[in-house]
Amino acid sequence: MPTVRLHDKEFELFIPESEVHAAIDKLAGELRAKYQGKRPLFVGVLNGAFYFAAELVKRLDIECEITFVKVASYHGTRSTGRVSELIGLNEKLEGRHVVVLEDIVDTGNTVRHIMDSLLEHHPASVSIAALLFKPDAYKQDIPIEHVAVRIPNDFVVGSGLDHDGLGRNLPGIYRIINTHA
Ligand code: IMP
């Protein structure tokens, strides 16, 4: 089993690239059937979604647009706690069918913030498509409608996902080796 060391942590191959590609093929089929003729706007969430977005849209032979945003998170000056803002969204969303592309949905807090921001622009619809989803960690009620691969609640890297900046370029998905087990 191939392993890799990133900073202080060891990871082992969990899902080979061929399986990741097969899961994205299937997801592309779902999205093609749902959005054909609707000119969807795909919104990739950087940094992690660059890989998923590229692999997904090259499989979608329908009319569509793609853009990217970043989520900036900071503490508000009032008692509202954490405030999130979407940076880089220049497209008009009103009346559009929007599909958010996430590398991974874990607790769902990020998806919640993105959804709240996007809905302010009155799109016709918003759905979430995720390369990876951890159902056991998920704490929100927003449906994650389109998922390539469901995984257990382990920390993973590769295919766009990082550990402190490293590992995004690894093909396939690697899972952390729990050295204390
Ligand atoms: P959430 O807001 O808890 O759903 O987390 C979403 C973000 O946390 C993702 O976009 C990732 O940046 C990061 N994240 C969550 N789980 C992992 C993981 O297993 N590996 C790498 N990053 C992760």
C-alpha cells in the first residue's frame, strides 16, 4: 500500500485515482441529466475544488459556465461571531441555476455560509456537488444532493485536498494513518 509523509503525518492510499475518476464519471452523468438546457453556473470553492471542478466539467458536454470563489472567514466586530464572505463572485446569479462545487463536505459549516451568501442573490436554484462527503460528521440540514464518494470520518488528502498546504497534487485519495491506534 503506497504511503506518503506530509509534514509530521503519514498517509496511506485509500481510493485509487481510477476509482475517483469512475465516481466523477457517474456524477457527471447525474448532472448532465439534471441541467441539460438550463445553462448551469458551476461555482468552485477554492483552493480545494480546483481538481474536482476541472475533472467534472471536462466530462459535461452541456452548455455551462464555471467560476471560482474563496471563502474568507473572520471574526465580526459585533457579537455575531464568525462572519464569512464570498470573494471573487462577479457573475449575476439572479434566475440562474447554481451548482456549488466543494472538494469535501465535513461538518457542513462552509456549505451553510456559502448557501446563505448565494441565496441573497436570488438564483433560480442552488445545489451542492461534492467530491467527498463525510455523512457521520455532517451537522447541517442542507441536502448534499450530488456526491462522488462518501467516506468515513477520517482526515484525507489528495485530489485537491491538503494537509497544511501539502498533498493537493497527489492522485487519488490518501487517508491519515492513526499512529496512536
Ligand atoms: P466543513 O465546513 O466542516 O464542512 O469543512 C469544509 C472544509 O474543511 C473543506 O473545504 C476542507 O478545506 C476542510 N476539510 C474538512 N475535512 C477535511 C479532510 O479530511 N482533509 C482536508 N481538508 C478537510
